[in-house]
Amino acid sequence: MADINQTIEQIKQQIDMTNLPKHIAIIMDGNGRWAKKRFLPRNFGHQEGMERVVEIVGAASSLGIKHLSLYAFSTENWKRPVEEVQGLMKILVQYIRRELDKLHKNNVKIQVMGDIEKLPQFAKEEVIRAIEKTFKNTGMILNIGLNYGGRDEIIFGIKNLLIDLKMGKINIDELNEINFSNYLYTKGQPDPDLLIRPSGELRLSNFMLYQIAYTEFYFSDVLWPDFTEKHLLLSIIDYQKRNRRFGGI
Ligand code: FPP
């Protein structure tokens, strides 16, 4: 039985490398509570959360995960105090400045889910630089949810679909579940096989609503700033025990 007290190598040996999830999605939650427990301002939790982003992206990519989607900033997160929003944007920029060369060397391709037009200019520029630099990479696709909402994404898709219908690029009778997914931010990518939510909350919070129709969920009480490579590996082992039927028998 795999458990957190084993070494990374011991846990890894229990993973079936022929049955890895192709796409893992993570709702990175619990940064605020992590900071509060330490009597620190909330942004200290986000800062430590960034260290886990570094760790989990590295672990997923070296394990051979092909797609990783991280929920970093939702369309609802603008309601937070301005200092927290500003702090999060600075942490995002810091992450890109610190990690971009390494990500690029590891062949990771950075993509964004969400409308980055609303991001502050300094953050938007850095995000665009990361997308452009890694554009041709063929390794893991790292989708970062920024100003992202699942409902907002579906509306974004419908708007683009209507444009294509009007221009005669698609016929309404041809529309189906598969080709509609090409109007989403994750165009061309498989749906998540595994969705991880740390921090004990049991909800989806508007994340990838269209794509998670048959996704396996993994909830953990660990707060995101404490969610390490070992936790990721344990979630994959748990996923590999599931009997996925996709509505069949
Ligand atoms: C939710 O925790 C977390 C966020 C809104 C931000 C996630 C951002 C990071 C992990 C920072 C770095 C991201 C990247 C991509 C470099 P919460 O603040 O809602 O926690 P709480 O529920 O405990 O208050």
C-alpha cells in the first residue's frame, strides 16, 4: 500500500506507467488558510503555493504527464482585496521570470485558459512572452487558468462558434460534442482524466465544466502549499484503482 511516509522512489514503483492519466487538472486551493494558520498575510500562502507549482509541474512533466491544467486565478477572484490580486499577479510574473528557461529546456509548452486582456499590463506581457517562447515545444502542455471561469469559457466557445457558423466554416448539423470542444481554451487536448482538489473543499468552483464530464475526482485535505510531489504520485495511484466506464458497463 502506497503511503506518504514512503520515499518518492518507493511510491513511484507502485505507479503503472502504462496507465498514466494523460491530462491532470488541479484546483490549487488552501493558500489563504495555510497562511492564516501561521498568522501570516494571505499572500505568503500564495507565495508558498507557487513553490508547489514549481514542484508539481516538474514532477508531472518528468513522469510523462502530457497535459497539466492549473487553476491559478478565476473570473471571480477579482472580488478579492486589491493588494491580494496585485500580489497574485506579482507571484505569477515571478514564477515566469524564474522558471521560463527551465520550462523551455524541458520542452514544456505554456498555454493560458482564460481572457488575459483583463490582466494588468506587466503580468499580461510576461504571460505572452512565456506563451511565445514555448510555442513550438512538444512536451507537456501546461494550461494555466488566468481570469478563467468554466461558464465564461463555454460562452467564449459559443461566441466563436456563432462567428464560424455565420462565415459558413461549420454547418449546424455537423456540430457535436467533439468539435464543440475545439471552441474551448483546451482545443485539441484530451479531457482531464484526473481532477485534484486539495484543501478539503468538495466543489468544482467553475473549473473546466465542459471538459470534466467523465473525469475522476481526487479530493485531499492537504492545503495546496503542503501538496508535494508525493501527494501527486499518491493521487495517480488512487486514480489507477478506479474502474472507468464512461457510462458503459
Ligand atoms: C486558492 O486559495 C488559490 C488561489 C486563488 C491562487 C492560486 C495561485 C497560486 C498557487 C500562485 C501561483 C500560481 C502560478 C501559476 C505561478 P485560496 O486563497 O482561496 O485559499 P483559502 O481557501 O484557504 O482562502
